[in-house]
Amino acid sequence: MSAPELVGGSAADRERIAHELVTVTIDGRQVQVPKGTGLVEAAAAAGVEIPVFCYEPRVGAGIGACRMCLVEIEGMPKLQTGCTTPVTDGMVVHTAGTSEQAAAGQSATMEFLLLNHPLDCPVCDKGGECALQDLSFRYGSGKTRMTFRKRSLEKPIPISPTIALDRERCIMCFRCTRFSQEVAQDEELSAVNRGALSMIATFEDEPYRGPFSGNVTELCPVGALTSTQYRFKARPWEYEQAASVCGLCPVGCNVAVQSREGRVQRVLSRNHPEVDRGWLCDKGRFSYSHLYSEERILTPRRRGVRELEELGWEQALDELEGMIERAQGEVVLALSGSETLELAYALAKIVRQGAGSDRVVLPEQAADALDPFRVPISALAEAEEIVVFEECPVLDRAPLIELWLKQARRNGAHVTRIGPSGDIQRGRGEAALACQELAEKESALGKRLRAAERAILLWSGGGGAGGCHLAALAHALGLHEKEGSGALLLPASPNARGVAEAWAAAGDENRQPRQIGLLVVSGDEAASEPQVRQLAEHARATVALTLFAGDSGEWADLVLPATGYLERSGTMRNLEGRLQRLRGATGSPARRELSWLAELAGRLGVDLPGSEAALFTELSAKVLDGISLASLGDRAPLPPRVEAQTFEAARAESPPTLLGGPLELIRYRALFSGPEVEHVPELSFQRPAAEVEISPEDADRRGISGGNEVVVRSNGTRVTLRARINAALLPGMVRVAAEHCAELARGVEVSRP
Amino acid sequence: MTGLFAEIQAVAGRYPEPKSAVLPALRLAQEHYGHLTPEALREVASALGTTPAYCRGIASFYDMFHLAPVGEHMIDVCTNASCALVGAAQVLEAFERELGIRAGETTPDGRITLRSAECLGGCGSGTVVSIDERYRQPVKPEDVPAIVEELRRG
């Protein structure tokens, strides 16, 4: 068993205490555990189970709310709650298994918990995986003495479009409200009233908007908080489960993809303690239904006289083969960074070896410069000093990192954010400069970083060179010499580094076609990039591999249906550099890419295996040091650090001059955006509002107040948006979500209409 | 920005964490608005850098915070054990009769709210009745008409 987790106190305290051992006797079994260990954990170490409902160490120390963990402790006159009691040396404990008093207490607790709990297990989504159901089966009396009517309340109450609340089933364990207050720190879910009238509520009729809200459905030990998407869809024993990894951002949270009858029914966390600690963001949890959107394309389509027309696969491959031939080696591949290594490798092989071209458009790159400073994400929780170069909000790029930062702050870390709305305000393009300043000997923050035993640097946005700037700083601070210190870059796409490796593995020539005979666009993200769209205008022909025809349908000559990340098997490299396995859920309404790519490769005379495993073996031999797929396991290990080299202090380039207007437009990709989220109706309430964030100074100067309708314009483009005053924003900048930017240039003016 | 907002911020300044000032802040807001309306809770939340949901959770726990409108005068009759033993039920009934309303209601003219309360901490001489946060004790059923008359004149 792994070491019991200690809760509270500083990292140093916990380290010191962990070395002292105490001996306790639980139900006659002696066990030695580190001082400060909770009784529930100590009992587990002794092989004794103390049942719990409210206790969940991930949301904080025990609070003894449910009383299920009552035990008898020698020398104490009354029963004690195991979850709030740290063991002491020589403690003798009798649980319900050996103490009549404890058993009576537990059985009375069970009776109280069931007092008002409806007997609706047959129609409750939690049935089959319900702690209350399981524990009443094991500890309950089987008979009730309650002859009066149970409480009946309005139900289910949608506390958001994704979560339903059934107050009759709630046993007031406070896991959800503690998650909201302590972990997500959104404080949107709270307990109202007192005693028997207590209940869980959001404010008025406002939805629970926090981006991590879905975790409460997994934390709830009963069927009080359930997912609306999953409501009445299936039973837990009917599933086929795939141990996969979320492919929506570079964190790569470990997920369990559960499907029934060939359809994904829900996505749950699979707790990789170094990556996600069992939490998911709502984008990762609720996006799966995009796979069954009516707008998804499932058959190949070709540009007809007026619109796209469907065609069979045989014809589509004929068409594609013809396009490749006619391009005469002038082929360009645009990758999204959402492909698995295997898929990117297969595409790269066809383009480099089959079409005889070597030009690629890669997503914003994540360089290998940070490999000497590699740390697991979980190291953030133990860090003393964290500096975030935050040109793009961490939450939008890698949401789980934001949760780890909250955890770090809760554990006493200093978190300093440097960016347009940070603690230290810096404009766009100035992050590199800020890096150089911190590296200087006299910088106060730099001194703190040097002095800290555990310091971590994060780079969120601000161009592909970020890794080099950060590496130079990390090297100057000596972070490669300290365990638990390091530097991480949050790339814009889930597998930016992986697809670059895959591209490199497929060839080493560098033939740059002067014209574009054929543009191959992989993924909806690439298809929505303005840069790729421009290339498409210059290309003689374009083929797109996408889930939806929204963007590509406007300009592609041939659109081939893609599969979603939940349907794909393969590997992805996350922001730490951890190579993790995706295992596709059973069944996909679209044909697997690797199947038709292998067929196409055959026609072009390229040797391309059709299975992910064979592709991985090939890739591994070329660029992954021959590691095996099996060595990645279910919870992939972090590769070791590489030797630090000396770093040239990277040159900070000056920000480009603004054209079009005096205010700099920050165009950001909001967390709840992208092709998947856009096709999930339950998440539409989370989509970014059509608003422009502006600093109070700039707003005053233009006579704008919050909520005003304003016009944002540049170079002939005009967009009407609502103004939102952001007091944290650096004057001279405005922020607009990418989907509301239209063709606005970097420099804009904002005015009343 | 209202005077209330500034007042709350001033109180919050006395605590290491602004959120710790939630009780005095709610108190100020209640004095300002009469009861804690959703707007009042939003204002407290924004002044303390927390959420209205958090503030409502706190406010709904305490009897002295009102989430719905109450009368100009507030009568709380203790009905807990010690007072119950010396006739609190009869005292409450006398108030109900005299005011023509049930416990938990407000007179139609909006003047007086009657509530039954848990222990008010004056168990030595029950029945304890709190009138606008001032105690009268002991109160007997026959004292009630005079008290009500006094409030109506008041």
C-alpha cells in the first residue's frame, strides 16, 4: 500500500513528521505508521476497513459530518470519529468489527442517514456504485423502524445544465461544498439553512458555473448530484471501460471512458496522482457527446457544383490519390496537435514518403529545452515559490494546472503571476524580458526563487520560443540541481510536442515546395486557424480530415471524416513530457483513420502498418529510444530529466508594432471553446460571452462603462461587443475570445457606437 | 459605489482575510436594506471578494439574519426546554391571539413579526421574550397585551 496521505501543515512539517513512526493497535492488529496519520488510513494499513461517507482527503482534512466512521478508542469515554482523529503512539482502537459499542453507534448512524433517504435505488443513477447502497447493505439493519412519511422535496433541480440535484437523496456529507470552497475555490455551491433543514444550493437560480463543477458528481457518495447527460442512460455494470487519456488539452488527465452498445456514455477520472489527482475539468468530462452530434460528418464529401456531396470511401481514396499525383510533390501538411503520435506519424509518412514533400505547418511548438527541468505536475502542490508567465490564462490552456496552483497556495506557496492581468503587470511579448530580469542577481523575486528549495516556473502562452526563455531562466536559477524544482511550458495544443516528433520520425529531408499543389489539413483545430485558411486560399487543392464540416466545408475540395480523441488509440505527450496511452472506446460511427491511411499508403507504395501498436514500435525505434508500449502502463511514468546544457541567454525580441488601432487586442482561446465543446449543447452556457474586456483607465477615457455596447474596429473590420471592465487588465490592452474576434487585427480601437 | 460598500470594506480591513468579516458585513447590509435581499448579498460578496452563494450559506444559518422581509418590530419567544416548562407555549399563543398572526408571520400592516426562538440564554427566569433584540423576562401570558400595545403605540 502507498504511504498514507497527511493533510494540512506545511510541506516541511509534513516531511519532518513523516519520519517519526507511532505504533497503534486496531482490532487487535498492531501497525506502525508515520506520526500524524489519520485513524482511517492507519486502519487501512492494518487491513481494517473503517467505512466513511463524508471523508475524502482530496477535499481536505476530515470533518466528522456523517458519523459513519465511529470507533471506540480505549481511554476515551465516548465513540470517536475515525476521520478526524490522528493516531498517537500506543493508541488502542476497536472498530465496529470488534466493539459492540462502536457497532451500535454505526448502526444508529446508518439508521439516521436512511431516515429521509428515498428507496428509489431502482431508478437512481448511482445505483450499483453508491456508497450508501453498499454500506447499508453491509452495515444497515435491513428493516426500518420509521413508519412516518419521508421528507419530499422538489426534484431534480438543475443546478446547472450539466448537473442535477436531488435533495431527498442528499445525506449532507458536504463533500461537494467543500470541493467548491476548498479545491475549486469557486464558492458557488454552499449549504444553506441549519440542522434538519440544511440543503445544498447555488445562489438563487444561478447555475454552478465553475469550470470544475462536474467533479461533484463523482464525489457525491449518493445519487444527489448526478450528470444530466448521463441521466437514465446506463448502469455501471453494463459498461465496457477504456483506460484512456483526455485529448483536449496538454495536461492529459487520465480518464475512464465508459461505453455501452458502442456509444460513450460518460467520462470519469482515473486518478493519476502526478497528473490530475482524480479531478477533471468540465470540458474533459462533458464533451464526449460531440461524437454523436448530428453535424458530425461520417462519410467522405467532395466539393460538388454547389455544395459538398457525399461519396464512398473507394471513390474518396481515388480522388485523394489523384490529388496527390497532380500536386507533383508540392504537398503541405497542417497538423492540429490533437493527433496521436501514431496518427501524425502515419500522415507524415504519406506526405513525406508517398507524396514526396517535406513541408509541414505545426501547432505552436513545445521545445525540448525544458527537459533538464522536468517535474511532475504534482510537484506544484509542494512548491514554495511558483512564478507563472501568464500571457494566456492558465485556466484556458491547461485547466487542471489552475487547480494545482490553488492547491499550492493552500499549502502555503507564493504564486506570482506575470502578465497582462497578473500580480506583476506585463504587456504581451514582454514575458521573455521578464524572464531576463528574474535571472539577474539583484531581482528580489529572483532571489526568493534561488533561495527556495522547491521553485517551479510555468510558461503559459507567448509564442513557441517560451521554452528557451524559460530554460535560460531555470538554468540561471539552478533549478536543474534541485529535486522538486523545475519548469513547465503549457503549449496551446494537446500533443504539440508529440506531433513534431512524429513528423521528424517520418523523414529527415527538407524539401520546401514553392507552391502548394495540395494542402492536407488534419483536425478541426487546424481547419479553424486563420493561418491555415490563408494557405488554403493559395492551394490548388485542399483535403481536410475533420469531425465537422463547419470550417473545412467552406474551402476544402475533399473532406474526410475524422475520429474523436475518445475513439482513438495511440499515445500523446503531455506538457510534462509524459508519454501516455489513449485507448479508444469501443465503436466509432466513422471509419478509423489508420485503416484508410494504410490503404492509401499501399496505393502510393509506402510501407505503413495499419495498427497503432506497430506504428508505435516503428516510431519508438526512430525517436523514442526504443521504449515499449507496455512500459507506459495504465498510469504512465515521467521520463527522467536529461542532462542540463549551458544556455545562451535567449534574446528577447521586442513586441511588434501595432497596426490598425492604439489598443492591443489579446485574442484568446477560452477554455469552453473548440470543435468539441461547440457541439455539446449542455456546455453552451459556458461558452465565452460576446464581450470585450477593457481596463478601467481605457474605459473612462472613452466614456465606456461596464455592460455598454461598444464597437471594436480595425482595418475595416467592425465587431459589436459588450464592454466588461477588468480592473486587473493592463491599460492599453483589450481581451476578446477568439470566436468573437472575426478578422480584427492586433491593433484595435474601441468606442461607443 | 454605495456607502454600504465602503463601510463593509472598512470593516473587512480589520481582519487578515476580508472573508472573515462576513458576519459584521451581513449585519451592516441588513441594517441598510431591512433584510438580506439577493442584491444585498451580492453587494456584501463583492465587497468581501467572495460569492453571494457563500454569503447566503452563512446568512441562512443564523436566525438574526433575515432573508425575507420582516416587520419594523421583531418579537422572538423562546420555546426551548427551560421556558417551555414555565409556559412558553401559552406566552406564544397569547402573542398570536393579540397580534392575529401565527408564529413566523408578520402583521398585515408590516409593523410586527412574531417568531418562536430556540434558547435565548436567559433560562434562569423564563419565559424569555426578545423584543427588537432587548430581553423581557420573565413574561407571563397576561403581560402580552401590554407589550403588544406598547409596540403598536411605539
